[in-house]
Amino acid sequence: MIEPCPTLNRRDEAIRRLADGFKGEFAEFCAGDDRMHELMMDLASEFVEQNIPITDEDASTDVAYELFMNITVREV
């Protein structure tokens, strides 16, 4: 059996710890960016179009907006 390279394991652990330290700040950055809002609304609209049989375009948009408004970006 080949032993894993200890240098790579330390590097991977350092990368994980660095990302862990910034995950909250990154979540706030994403949540505050208009591009994220546009993307989430586009995804909500696509979801409604593909999964919810609504023929009224205004109602479809309203449902997508309600879905979008009930989603938040946060760290896990």
C-alpha cells in the first residue's frame, strides 16, 4: 500500500481551515450581491416553469418571487 504524501495532507487541511474561516464572510458577500439575487430569481423562475403548471405569466412570476424570497444564503 502506498502511503499518502504528508505534505499534500497538510496543504489540504490548511486549505480547508482557511476556507472554513472565511465561509461566513463569503456567505454575506454572496447574499449582498445583486448578481446572486438575479441568479436566484432566474433559477426560481426556471423551477416554476419546469415543475408547477401555471399558465398565467403574472402568477408564475409571483410564485417564483415568493420562492426566491424564502431562500437565504448562509454558511453550513
